Amino acid sequence: MENAIVKVENLSHRYTAQWAVRDISFEIRSQGVVGLLGSNGAGKSTTMNIICGVLKQTKGKVFINGTDLDKNPVTAKRNIGFMPQKLPLHLDFTVEEYLTYCAHLRLVDKAQVKKAVTEAAERCGVLHFRDRLLRNLSGGYQQRVGIAQAIVHGPRFVVLDEPTNGLDPNQIVEVRHLIREIAKDRSVLLSTHILSEVQATCQEIKMIDQGQLVFSGTMDMFDNYIEPNSLILSLDEPPPEEALRQLEGVRSVEQIGPYRFRLGYDGDKNTTRRIAAASVERGWGLMELVVEKSSLDAVFARLSGKAAK
């Protein structure tokens, strides 16, 4: 069986007496964007720094493309690209000078450096600024250079820490598109505490709370983690609310428009069938009947143990 691109086994780390992460285990086996989600202080940065070889863990193992990061750090790091939240830019360098410097740091073969720099700059949309000083670039283009330095050596795995932080709405859309593009031929781990960022960019989620992995799965699994308990009903000839309340399985009725209602229900599929049948039989003119999915905020709150009791 092919090695996982990233394999984390029983990862734990503590600062003095306090554990920052405890017994985290997961694998990343495919290309695409994986979200590392968690509130500030949850343990995301500690986990990322350990995976990237910046921080030595207290316990556990990290394997990058089958290589033990502890035993063979240079080999493992050839397959890791990292863009921290605070970009390590040398503002008096031009774009080309900076990416060349990064390519040498990443041990790119000297004969391949120029080609690697050109390809990374072109892929990240900064090639036309190759002779411009980094300090004279906008925040969005500095962010693009930050991503370019993370891929200049052709790693299989790239870690991006809060990559859209501080950008304006247009820049955010551009950087999200860039992240999805570079994830077509590598795995990207995107760390964020912003739920909409995960929803817009990621296919899978690893969620950390209080130093522990509390969720690992696809975006759809995350979105449907809490059982749906409401329906949106639209009727052309709506009856009095009391008639809807009397339907078996309906727990509450809230009118949210002239023809639309939110029905609290017991989650039973038969309840939706009964509502549809009653609408047809009684001439209510059924126009819409859909299950209302849980909001990402509700899922996040439940997984974080912060849902209202």
C-alpha cells in the first residue's frame, strides 16, 4: 500500500506543565485541501509546527511520505512547504531574489533553481513582479509570494497558516482560488479558526479543541454532524399555523414569510412524507419542502463543547 503523504501517530506536546496537544493521530492520503480547524489556543499552531519540523514534540511520531521526521529530517522536509501566519519576507529583496534565496535554503539543485523560481512565481501569479521589491507589493501579492516560497522546491505537502488573514474581500477570493489550484497536485493543510474559510476551500477537516482531535472527516460529514431538526416549508395556499402544528411529528411552527414556515420536527423521514401528503390532500399548494442543514457555527459549537445546554 502506498505511504500516506502525512501520518501523525499519538502526537503530544507540553510546555512546562501544560499539555498543548494530547494523543493526536490522523493521516492525509490524497491531494486536495484539508482544513485544520480550531479556535485560537486550541493547539493548531503547535500541531503545525511539529508536523513541519519547527518544534520537537514531547511524544509521538510524524511521517512525511513514509519518512520519519525525527530520524531523517532533511529527507522529510524536502516534501514539506510551510507558510507561517507571519510571512518570513525579506522586504528589501525583489521577488526573484527572495524566491531564489528560498530555493537554495530548500536544497533545490543549483542547475534547477532558476527554473523552479520561474515556475513557482508563474503558478502564484507574481512572475510579472519578479524585479519588484517585496515591500512595494500589496498585501495580496505578498501573500502570493509567501505561497510561492512554500512550493518552490516542489513538495508533496504544503502547510498554510491563516493564509487569508488581513486581506480584503477581493484578495481573499484570489488567494482561495490559488490554494485550490496548487492543491490539484499536492496535499495542502490549511489552518484557520474561520468557519467560512473551511467551507469555501476545504474538502476534508481535522478539528482540534483543547489540544485533542475532536473531528476528522469530509466537509459533508462535518456539515451534517448535528442531526437536522427543522424543515423549510413553502405553500401556495398556507393554512393556519395550528393546522401545521397538529401534523404528527411536528414540534413547532415558525412563520418566516407570507408563504414560508420553519417546522421543528422529530428528524423522522416519515414526518416529511406525512407533511407532503397532507399538503397535497388539503390543497395547500406545496412549493418547497427541504431539510434545513445545521449551520457550521452550530457544528463548531457542538464539537467544541460550547453548545448551549
